[in-house]
Amino acid sequence: MKALFTFWQSGHFLKWYFPFAVLLGGLLGISGQAHAQFPRLETFRNSTATGWTIGGSAYLTDNGSTGGDAAGEGYLRLTQATTYQAGYAIDNSSFPATQGFSISFEYFAYGGTTPGADGFSVFLIDGSTQNFTIGASGGSLGYAQKTDIPGVSNGYIGIGIDEWGNYSNPTEGRNGGINSGSLTPDAVAIRGAGNGAGTDQYPYLTGTQSLPFSLDVATPRAQNGSSDYRRAFIDVIASGGTYRITIRIQHGTDVTTTISNYVVSAPPSTLRVGFSGATGGSTNIHEIRNLQIVLPPVAANDQAVTLLDTNVSFDVVGNDQAPGSSIDAASVDLNPSQSGIQNTYTVAGEGTFSVNAVGVVTFDPTPTFAGVVRIPYRVNSILNSTSNLANLTVRVATTCATPGKDGPGTLTASSILNTYFPGTASVAAGSSTVTVGTAAAGTTPISAGDLVLLMQMQGATITTANDASYGANNATGTGNSTTDFTAGQYEYGIAAADLPLAGGTLQLVGGLTRSYQNLDYDDASNPTGQRRFQVIRVPQFSDLDVSGTASGTPAWNGSTGGVLALDVAGLTSFASGSVVDLTAKGFRGGGGRATNGSTTAMGSDYRRGNSGAHGAKGEGTAGTPQFVYNGTGIVNGGLAGYRNGFTGRGAPGNAGGGAVDFTPASNSGNAGGAGGGNAGTGGLGGYGFGSSNTGAQALGGAAVALASTTRITMGGGGGAGSANGTGSGNSNFTAASGGLGGGILLLRTGTVSGTGTLRANGGNAPGTAADAEGAGGAGAGGSIVVLANLTSGLSNLTLQANGGTGGSANTAAAGNYGPGGGGGGGFVYTNGAATTSVAGGAAGRTSNGNVVFGATSGNAGTSFTTAGRGIPYTIAGAGGCLPELNTTLATSTPTLTRSGGAGSSVAPATYSLTVSNTGGGSATGVAARVTLPAGLFGYDASGPTSVTIWRADGSTFTPTGYTTPAGGTNTPAFGNIFLPSDATLLISFRATVAASALDEVFYQASAAVTYADPTRDQTTDLVSPGATYTSGGPVEGSNYASASNTTEDVRIARPLPVELAIFEAKASGTDALLTWVTASEKNNARFEVERSLNGTAFERIGSVQGQGTTSRRTSYRYTDGGVGKLGLQVVYYRLRQVDNDEGSSLSPVRVASFKVGKGVVSLYPNPAPAQATLDLTGLPTGVYQGEILDLTGRSILAMPLQGATTQQLQLTNLPAGTYLLSLRGQGQNLMLPLVHKQ
């Protein structure tokens, strides 16, 4: 049994150091086969390039020799301008490749023959390569093979910058190319992987023809700003399991993409980079400078939500990253498929994306678009490296309520499923409160989260002159103005609070899109007929069963009713032969009256007051007459209802005109009333008694102006016929009434099954051939909207919105009484192949000869069966408005410790469970469950637990009524939670860990979420992401799987099998001196010393033999020589103790802090916010040239500095990112990393 490696508690105070953010460790080029840290930088300016092997004809020009460059001003020269040169440089440190990377460097090709030759390659080899050899020279550019010479060792990719043009040539034993025997000068080409001299190695992958600019130039060492300046950028982007290479060449101030997004095989886990240059019979000097290898920018997906016809702006670069650099916010490209940076992109029919210079994208949707729009984008770093492709996703919807909230439902003969509240006060667009009266029908009050429907039932302006301008002022005597025409407009809303049946103030989530009016016809602000709206509670069923003939929906009564609105998230099932019937539930017919005539009335009246002649107009979008027929009798409203009169032939809005009696003085020339209109116009009323087929006729209700899916109306009521007074023996004047229009049926559902009929037909006028008076006109067909997510079942439905039949009339010896006109057809809108019927109703007839006597049939209505599922300006229907829950799990305690030795107690683990609802609808009954390692981990009921919901606007609240798990369970679940759309549930809890848990094992946990199936047909049905809804279709979202994630992994740190009494790291001059003392050891093979330049990435730098097993106190020391010369203020160290069986454990981290000495400076804090302190007190007095450089070597800021002083560097005007601080003078040439954070 091994002893514990514990700290010997003897009063020795241990100070913990927490590492800074990532510094420029890779700049320092630590030698050996080590992993380099990003960014990997080498300027090649100095006399050494730490960690690089330079061979062949290559050398560093700052070499102290005669003719060499000044200190700090050198280059890596691969070839001289002499014939048959071959030189290379290979980095001995590898860098991680699986996330992609970006390489850039300056190159200088000049001073040779014309044309110059051959060129150079930048190549990548497997990072695990131990024994490196360069490839063949000449046209193979040190990467590829020749017939009898192998290529570079374990090559992955070789990129040729080819001046002469042979690298692309399949000659000399090279594998593939674009030319045979001819050259492709000034070209860039890629060859693939290889190892050896085989003919199948290093294949030609892709390349360019000759570029429109020269790769070599006349100007020696042309610097940035010169037209001869050259720099190469190579991006290897990991995207969707593939790797894509893009190569760009800067020539002067222009940058040309030479190879774009070429797909290559996945790289090894690590790579090493190298350069190789060659000349032949023709020559050039080939030099390299300012190499950098960085992680490419990482673009992250972004999403936003907006309301219909409302633009939204969001920052897309805030979550993007540019390791070792900064994101260039002005480089967001909204159309990566085109060259250059595209700042705008339009998706036809959906909207336009645009982005500004600071990376804020604005999406402006088209007015009628609702749904999800997604486009790719990419972004560059300030180093001009290009990111992966990421998506911008915008969901456009007016809001979703809570699909399935009311559970399974049934619709039978007498069902009243809605609750109807009359609007009692006008409300303006944008308001979030609505005042309503007592519910007129329905028994379910409104609760928070309920879906409500606001609909303007009446609201139209008409001309009231007694001539053909009546109505729409278009010489037809019918219709209404399109100005201030609000009837039929509607929208869905979500209740923000409960509302009782007694009414009151309804609070809504968000503001209204439209205004709604409640005005009496004689209100001073109302120019003509009354205006009415109602608020309807819409049940949100998960499943609905329809059976029998469901006709219980209350008819319109002048303020409420006439509408059946249903939202079904899942299946709407129709029993065979079932019917949903809203026939004659709409606008009421004009009420028949028995009158004795008027000497002031005329036979051509378009409107007349409550005189003794003519028939009453029907009820419709423009108002209500004083007398209406409700299907069973006459209702006297007590007010005229229409300005300047409610009788006469004129047809206000979609109401049928009243009969105009042929002999108004006695009202005995009884004529027929006209039919109401909707999508189709109503038919004319028949001629009056004694007219011999002449005289004025009642005019049919107009087709609703501006009718669409955003304006749906009930069918107009038919006008009444004229009837003689009781003094003439008429006691059945009710038979002269007009018919009722059809109601409105709105069904939004996930899917449909069974065979059924949905009716909103106009009612027939009550008049019969036995009645001796003018008959009333029929009601128009109503409106039906049926939308389904899955449309196949709609083919078994029949949707009817036919006009009713006009009333018939008797025939006396002196002639015919006037029959009524037929009702116009209604409006049907569906997104499937349902059978539809919107026929106009037939005109009434007389009893003698079965003639229409001038009455006409109504015109057909309108139906759409191939329309889209969404309706503009409404909340998405439940079937298309489902939740989408995504679950993640993380721990803030990835490493746990024991209180003592093996088997001792273990510190608890803390987990954070996140459930985000990115779908449109809220989720009910949410239960989030975590599965912890059984028998070892358990929920700590006594520990801190928090449950919080973050709304989309950033506000938070704690849900009420949720359930918590029992202590000790390994499957803790938090249930009964309501999670709104676009909200996130955050649960933090603690778990106990058994002492029997094993050390150095990664214990994993998973998480899943369930919630009430919005489409359930049983109240207890639950769903989870990846399952299938009861109605069919996948449940979107995600659970958290431990096997494919690590953010929740918890490990118990295995105590080192020695008692470590002391471990210290101290600076000693430019060395770091590490000392440690063990109190005892058991099976201790050795200590491996590991070093980190940034506190996170460690590498092995040495080894010290252990004592095996001993109880003696043992002292150790290790010197890391010269590390202080790296210019870092702190260097991090740890010990890896290795057992005889090669098991290992880690010690705590120690820090060596270097004081400023001669030739050494310090910079702190680093990373720095607004300013940093540059301590030069260890330098000799004198002037030094300070310069802040970006990672391309470009000068950002230059300043003179005084030695032996402390200087303050102001960084407020410096963009956040990573930089280099150069310091030269007095024989010093130092380079320090500088990280500026905002």
C-alpha cells in the first residue's frame, strides 16, 4: 500500500499563486520536443532562434559576422543568390492542430537572376516526428520527393511559393501536377502528405496558374508600405469535421486569396512548421521574418428573436474569439460565398441582414415574414486570419403562449370552449392593457399564460347620403370606405395576469400591434355605425377530439360571440361524420317590421329613418340596425344603429340592403331584401309587389374590402323585406327578416386525423312561399381558417362557407311579392388539400311560377388551399410554436481533494444545471434531472441550492411551487417548473462524494429534461428531447450526455505517495532554483520537473531520481538555468511524482518571481487594463528605444525610454489584444509580451 503524498503540517505557510491569462510563452521557443503554446512566434531578427534547427545553406543574418545585420535586425536566410542552394529551418516544438490554426510570415525573394528561382516552401510535418530530414531540393522546394531522393519526414502539407514554376510539375519523380514539361511560374501550390520517395507520396492537391503579380521582387527586403512588400497568410480552419486551407498573399497593400477553402484531410494532433528554400541554375535570395502561428479566430453561432415586422440588432462578435489577437469587428462577412467582405445580405421574402463597423448585425424582416431565417457568416482577426463559418439565426414571431397548456380537450354538440369578453373601451396600438366587461359566454376565466384573441368585429366608415354614393362613395350604393376600416382585424396575445369572468383590466405580455375601438353609432368621434371588438380566451389544447355536430358556439349578439378559436398543439381527431357548425352564427339579419307606409319615403331610398316604409338593412361590418333578426325573433336595439337611417336599399359594409317598397306611401308594394356579403357580394332583393319587374331593388352586401388572412369577418346579415302593417292583416312580419351570416372558425393544429366537416355557412332567410310580404335576403358565408403543421390529414376535411338562400315569397292575384337575394360566399384559408365550398346562395322564389322576380343569387366567395402555415401579425399557432429545451451540465469543482490519506473523506462537488428554452412556446411541468455516479455521489440537501430563471431581457425570478429532490439520491430532479420561451433555467446544487470513490477516475454525470407533451392525449404524457410527440414529429432540443462531454467531469486528486514537507521555487540571478523536502517516500521512482510560462500549459524540463521507499527526510534541488533571460516576471513550476509502476501525481504549483537585474526588465500587471508599469530600474542609465508591436511585427507605438527608471505605459487607446514590447539600446535587445484587456 502506498503512502500519501501530503503536505507535512509543521506551521509552514504555503502561498498559492493564481496564473495570469495566457501570455506569449510560444515566443520564447523553449527547446526540445515540447508542445509550443499559442501564439507561436519567432521574429528571426536575432542571432539565435531558440528551439529551431537551421540547416543546409540557411542561416540567421544577425550572426555577428562581417557583413551580417545589426543586432535585432536580422532575417532567416534560406538561400543566397547563388546557384544550387538548399537551406531549411524546422521548429523543434510542436503545436496543437485539431482546432485549426493560422500561420503568417513576411518573406523576401530578391537579388537573383531574371527570372528568379527556384522558390521556397512552408511545410507542416507530424509533431511527433523524432528524426527529421529535409526533402528534395530544386523544384521539390525541400518538401516533395524526387526520383531517388525522399521528401520531408512525415509531411502533412507542403505549400510552395514557386517563382520558377516546377513545384506544380509532375516531373523529376513528383506525384501529380498541372503541367508536364512546362512551367507555372509565380504560382502557389499545395502538395499533400508523404513520407519517403514513393511515387504515391506528396500528391499535388491544388494550385494556381501564374499569379498576376510576381512572387519575387526587385527591391531588397521591401518593407510594409512598399509595393514590393510580400507577406503570406495560411489559414487552416476546422469546420464541421473537415479542414479547409485558405492561402492569401499580400503584395504591396493588396491581399489576394490564391487558394480558398480547399478541403484537406484531418491533420495529426500536433504539427511542426518548417521552411525550405532552393535555387538552381537561376537564383534568388530567400528570407523569412516575423513568423506567427496562432489559433484562428473562432466565430460562434448567434441568435436573436424579434416580433413580426420589427427589426432586431445584436452583437455578433462579442462571443467570437481570436486567441493571441483580437477580433476585427469591421470584418464581419455576411456572404462568405462571395469574395470580399459583404456588409449586407438579403434573403428573398424573409428580410435583410446588415452589419456595421463594430460588429452589430441588424435584421430587418419583411412585413409578412414569420419564422426562422439563418445565414452563415465569418470574421477576421486584426491579424487578418479568417474564422470558421458560424450561423446567424433570427426567429421572427409575435410571441408564443403555452402550447398544450389546457391538456386534452373534446368538442361535442353543446361545447362552449372559448370565453367571450366584450371590449368596453377603445385601446391604442402598443398598449398592454385592455378593459373588458363581464364574460358573456364560457366558464373558464383567463389565467396568466393563456392565449387570447382580440378581434375588431365592426368598424367601418360609410357615406350616408341618400343616393348612389351611399356606402363606399363609389356610385354603387354599397360597401364602405377603406379609410379607418378596422373590422376583421385581429391579433393573438398572451395574458400576463389572471382575469376573472367578471372582467376588468386584461394585462398582456407586450403591446398590441393594432388599435381596437368600442364606439356607439352616435358617439361624437364615430362618423357612422357602431364599432365593437371582443376578447376571446383561446384554449391551448394538447389534443382535441371532435364528435357529433358541435354547434354550441354562441352566436354573435352585437358585442360578443360568433367566433370559435382553437389552438391544438398536437392532433385534432374528427370522429366519422362529425361536424363543427358555425352556420348562422355571424352578423344578424335585418328585422322584419309591419308598417303602414310613409308619405315622405320614396321608392328609390338608399337610406331612410324609422319611417313607416321599407325593410331594415342587415347587420355587418359597418354597424347594426335598430331591428335585427337573431334566428328566433326580432330584437329592437332602441337606436337607429346606422347614421341617417337603418332602412332602404343601400348596403352598408357587408350587410345586405333593406327592401325599398314599390308603393312606400302605403308600404304595400312589398319588395325583397338583399343578401349579405363577405368574400362574395350578396344578391339583389326582388322587385316590389305590383311593380311588374320594375323599380329599385335592395343592394347586396359588398365583398369585404382588403380581405385577407389578416382581416377575416363574419358573413353579413341579409336585409329585411318590406311587410304591410297589422292593419292590413299581416301578423307574420318576422318572415320578412333577413338571414344571419356565417361565423368565424379559427383552428390551428399540429395535425389532423379522421373525416369531418367544418361549416360557417350563411343562414337562409326565414321567408317561405306562403308568406304574403317581401322576403328577406340571406346571410353570407362566414370565414374559416384551418392551419396544420402536418397537412396530410387536411385532405379528409370539408370546409364550407357557402352563402344562404334568400327568402321566398307568395303570389297574389295582383302580382308577386319580392323574394330575397342570396348570400355571398365566404372565405376559406387552409394549407392543405381540404375539400372547400364557398358558393353563393340562391335567390328566393315566388310561389307562382317559381320565379325569382328580380332577386339574384349571391356571388361565390374565395378559398385558398395551398397557402403558408403562418399568418402575419399573429402569434404563431400552437402546432408551430413548441418549446425547445437544451440542457447542459457543468461543475465548478473538477478536482476534489481528500481530507487525509486513502479512504478519507472527500470534499463535495458542485454542479450547475442549465436548461434553455430556445423554442417559441413555453414549457410546463418541466423536470430537470441529473444522474450522478450511483453509490458514490448523492444530492446534498443541506448544501446550498439555487433555482433561478433568466428571462430574455436579462431579468431573473425564482419559480414558485417547484419540487426538490430528497437528500442522498444520485438522480436529483427539480420538477413542476414553468419555463417561458427564450428563458433559461439555472440550477446550482452540491453533491456529497463517498470516501470509497477512487482517485484519479473521471466521474461523469448526465442530465435530461422532461416536460408536459404539448400534444398529449393523456394528461400525464411527458416528452424529452430526442423523443417523439404524441402527435408525431421529433421533440427538438438536447439532453446532456456524459460520454460526449467533459464539462461536468469530477476527479478526486490522488495524493502523492510521498510526504512533501517543503516545495519552493526561487529566482537566483537568471536561474530558477527549485528545492523540495520529503518527510517519507514509498515506491517513489522519480520527480519530473514541469515548467509553465503562463500557469496553464506545462512541459517537462528535467527529472530527479527518487529514493524508492524511505522514512528518512530527503532534500532535493533542481536548477532551471537561464530561464530569467526570457524576460518574464514569473515562471510556474510543479512536480510530477512518478511511482515505480509509472503511476503519477502532481504537486501544487510554485512560482519563481524574477527581480529586475542588469539586462532584465519587468512589465506588470500583465494582462494590463488601462495602464502598465515598465520597470527599467535594473538597466543602466541612458536612452532606450521602446516600441509596441502587433503580432505581425507592425509598429503600433514608439517611445523613448530612460533606463534606471520606472515608466507608466498608457494603454487606453490600444485595442484589446496581445502585443510585443520591444526595447533596444545600450547594448540591450529585449522583447516582452504585453496583453491588454478592456
